Amino acid sequence: MEVEAVSCECCGLEEECTGEYTAGVRAYFGGRWLCGLCSESVKYEAGKCAGGAAPGVEEAVRAHMAICRTLKSGGPAGRVADGMRQMLRTASWKKAAAAAPSRSAGGHHRSSPLSIGL
């Protein structure tokens, strides 16, 4: 099996894949090759609203490509890192909010590390 280097048409991340795998990905995404992270994001977006309200795969690809174009940090690796950082911030914020005691009227609130930039 011959392996070829292909670049994601959304984020630019390069992967080495077999021709058979590459052809399958291109067939699913309307001729475009997407890396594993972008393809999962597009599949999620295309299928998240059951009952006919979900966008088609082509529409989801276009939307994801637009998002990737707006991210301007450090190339493909930087965009992946930014996405992971945002995901972790969101998860940390939700965890901290769930663990925090409810504030009483006139009570004091202590800032979380995320709110002070740490």
C-alpha cells in the first residue's frame, strides 16, 4: 500500500494516508480532503439537529472552512492548539461553576483563576 501526504483543505494539517483512505474521505466530503479533527467537526455539525433541520455535509464543510479561515494563529498546529485551549477553558469554567457554592445576597465572590488570566 502506497502512502501519500495530504493536507486538510480546512486547517492545512498534513497527514500521511493510503490512497484508498484519501479517496473515501474525498468521496464523503464532496471531493475535499479533511483531516480527522475537521472531519469529525463537520460530521457533528451536519448531524447535530435530527429531523431534517441539520445542514447537509456540503453546507457543514463550507461553514467549517469559514471558521478555519478566521483563525489566524500559527498555522495548522496553532489552530489545533487554540481549539484545545478553548475547549479546556470552557470545561474548566463549567466545572468551577458547578463546584462553586451559590452566592447569597451581599456575599463575597472569589475570582476563579480563569477570570484573572491565569
